[in-house]
Amino acid sequence: MSDPQVRELITRYRLEPHPEGGWYRELHRSSEPVRRGDGETRNALTLILFLLEAGAVSRWHRVACADETWHAIAGDPLELLTLPPGGGTPSRQRLGFSLADPTLEPVAVVPAGHWQAARSLGRWSLVSCCVGPGFSFSDFSLLAEQPTATHPAGALPEFL
């Protein structure tokens, strides 16, 4: 972490290291409980800030039984990769905002149970991520912690 802007963002927003990589802080956890289809109860919605600096990746991970949205806030564009639970060819989206670059999307959606990974395409990228029903680490899994034989086809190894 040599970029002074990255250090400033981490300090200003009181970000902490995330197990998938990058830095985060939860900003909101809805007080409204909801019951998921599997019978588990979660908060209706959670929201975090998430920061990736140059060279860091958000490693392949998934959230069971909850959709996740990624919203570009500041910094350089971010590449978000998604992969269906059974594998295939990863989908790639470039998140950011620029009137001059129509290939950038300000928001992306990762369906429940899909694998996801990301990297900054520049010095740093700041996004917010919303999960609904709300995030719980008990629903979170990192692909690198799964047996290699169970890794879905298409999970690019540079994101493990």
C-alpha cells in the first residue's frame, strides 16, 4: 500500500482488510429481518464500501442465497468477473463512470450463488456493494478454500 490516496481512503473510511482481498467497512445493516427461501433469517439488506488497489484482487468467492450489487463510486475502472455455480466462461464487466467511455457500467449485479472476482484497472477503485438478503460470513465461501477438484471450469487461477 504505497499509494498515498489509498492510505487516505483507508484512514478516512476506517477500512479493514477483507478475507477476499481489498479493504472494506460495513456502512449499513438493515434492522428489518427477512426469511430466505431456505428458512434462514437475515437482515433485509447490507451495504459496504470496498476498495481495491493496483495489484490486489478480490479473490473468487460467492454468497449463498443472496444477490449482490456493485456500484462504482470513485477511482479507476474495476473489472468484475462472474461465473455461474457450475462454471463456464467468466463474464467480464468494467465498472466505472465516464461520459467519454460508453463501455463502463456504473452498476453490476451478481446473482446468488455465482462466483465473483474483481481487480482494479488502475491505481485504485472504490465501490459499494449491497447484498440482499443481507450478508453473513456464514453464507460466504472462498474458492481457494474448496478442494481443487471441485473448482468450476473457467475460474481463472490469477483470482484464487
